[in-house]
Amino acid sequence: MAGGNKRKVPDINASSQADISFMLLIFFLVATTMSTDKGLTRVLPPIPPEDVKVEDQKQKERNIMLVFVNGMGQLMVGDEIMDIRGLKDKAKEFVLNEADDENLPEKEDKEIEMPDGSKWVYPESKGIISLQTTRDTNYDIYISVQNELTAAFNEIRDDVAMKKFQAKFSELSEDERGVITKAVPMKISEAEPRKGATKK
């Protein structure tokens, strides 16, 4: 007879569960703060005007240093295979062009306003470092190359800051850092990745 005395379990009213779920979703959307990735500041090389001759475009090739990283982690700078440990110094040598080598970047006098309202003329390098990878380039190697190139510009900024303000870039005021950033912009462009790895 015990089987005949089974109690019926009351049904749970689930009609409001959808409303509660929706309200929770709205709450988390409103209450959660999303961090925004700022990314890396990069300067792209300008597109040459249509009326510029091919000879003039070739002449401007001196202003671009191609850094290529293939899928096997090999690094090529221009036509030279290079160890990553030499990349920072190579990039600094290219950007600074201290000997005014006609095969290295041109310089153009840039007038920069100082925090006190005076003007400062600095020979800005027109050099741009163009970084290219393949679609299968290892991410860690890519970041290592980025770090070396960024370090090159940071060291140049430190040197210029020491000469102008007798302090490292990180020790300057915000206005003084703005002056050095205008004098030494971080000109690193990223080209579209190649489809496949190059041969060994």
C-alpha cells in the first residue's frame, strides 16, 4: 500500500526565471568595467603621390629599413641575416645616421616648441623601420623583435633627453617628454604578413 501513498512533488514555477536571468545579465553588463587595450603606437610610411617619379621613390628607399621574421624565427634586416641580439644597435645606427651616409635615412630640421615658449630646431630622422612577418611566425619571437625595436627608439630618446634636459626620458616632466617625443617619434610600421614561411 506504501506505493499508493506517494506524494506528488509540486511543480516549480519557472516563468520568472527568464526575467531574473535577463536582469542579472543587464546588471553584469552595467557593473563590469572593460579594460581597453591601447596597443602599440606606430607610424606608417606615407603613400607616395601619383605624380612622384619612380626614380624619386627609389631614392626614398634609403629611409626604410625592412625587418623580416619568418616562420622559423629567422631574422633578416634588409638583405642581411641577423641575430636578434644585434637588432637594437642596427636600428639605432639606421635611425641616427650620424655619419650622414647617403644610403641611410635623410634628416629634416624640425622646429619644436619648448615648454617655456621658445623654439628648438632638431634634425629629425626620416627613417622608418618596417616590420614584416609570416602568418606562422612565433608570437614570442615577434614580441622579442618588437621589444628590441622599441628599445632602440627609447635609447635614442634617452640620449637626446640627456643632451637637451640633462635627464633621462623617464625622468622628464610631461611637457619635456612631449618635446623629445616630437623630436624622436617611434617610426615602426607593420606590413601585411606574408602567407608562408621562407626557405631555410
